[in-house]
Amino acid sequence: KWCCPPGRRMQSFRLGPSPPQLLTEEEYRLQGEVETCKALEELRSFCQSPDFSAWTAVSRIQSPKRFAEFVGGASHVTPDEVSAHEREFGLESVFINEQLFEEEEEEEEEEMGNSDSFAG
């Protein structure tokens, strides 16, 4: 009561919080890259700390050499994995998926049109 008039307080309460600012696709991609790099660096730092049990980790993973290279600064993905990811999720994949979804939508619309003619 002492910091702002009652009418003003009610007005801001009615409006509620403003909606969050949505990211563009480019901002989303960039934020993902930045946060991934930051998290990978944190993981590397932890793996190099005295609190980390390297022998326990190495005994449980499939590729200890690759893990050691990662901790030493190498990339967390191989060139083959990058290529596979690009094939599955890259621009080519987006274009193909758009074509497939357009074809599916057209088929569904045709089926809906055909089922309407039988109903009457």
C-alpha cells in the first residue's frame, strides 16, 4: 500500500507478465552452439579436476581413446558423425521433409474430399 497506489497495483496485476520474447531460428541455432560449447568446456574442466575418477570413467565407456582425446581438447564428434547429422537434419533433410509433408497433406485432403462425397 505504501509503495504504489491501489489502482496502479491492480492494473499491473490484471495485465500479468509480458509474454517471453521468442527467438528467430538463427538466434536459436546460435544460442544452441554457444551453450553447447560452454557445457563441453565445463565437462572438460571437470574431467581434468582431481574430483574426477578417470579410471572409473574409462572402465565404463566404449571408446577410452576418443574420450581422452576429447578431454585433451579434440572435438566431441567425428567427421562421419557430422556428415550423418547433416544428412538427417541438414538443409537437404528439411527440403525433403517439406516435400513429404506437402504430399501427405494433399493426400489427406483428397481422402477427405472423397469421404464427403460418399456421406451424402
